[in-house]
Amino acid sequence: MSLKDEWDHLDSETRTWLLENPGCLVVPRTMSAKISKEAHEDIEHDPHGQVVLSRADHDFIREKAEAAGTIRVPATDYQFFDTAAVPVIRTEISGKHAAESPDEAQQDQSI
């Protein structure tokens, strides 16, 4: 089964989900079931009932997502779509053993 061949048979909700999740390697069972129901060809599933997308399927979804404006990724950069930026949380150490940062010490000397 090629996702490209089945694209026109998928409902808009399924297509939208695929466009919003272009980096997905394995389609969740609920979406896999919808794709299997709407497809005209037999679709291979893993032991968990999920569709594993091929490289051609990934490229097809990426092209569709870029054309739809869902994503904009330069061809030379790699991006992980399922990861979020890790926030940097600074905690202040309090008490008599707390040391000043070099920036704070420099500011105190200039005053």
C-alpha cells in the first residue's frame, strides 16, 4: 500500500491529521483503522495494529504538508517534529553558601 495511491480515498480528518503530524513514523491504531477502512488495497499492520509508514510515505506527507503550509522546513536541515524545545529553568540558590554569578559580581563592582 502506498499512501500516495490511497490519498484521495482518505477522509479530510485523516488527511488533516497526517499533514499535522508529518514526522510520525507509526500511525496510531485509531488512525490506522480509519485508513484501513477507507483504503481500497490491503494495508499491512504491525503486531499492535498500527500502520508503519515507508520512506516514500514520509516524503509524500512532507511534500503535501509543505504545499498546504502546515510546515516549512528547509531541505538541508533535519527537524524532529515530535519533540518540543526543552525549557531552561534556573533555580536560585539561597542561603549563606550561595555564590554570586560572575555577572552579578561584575555589576556590584561597577556601582
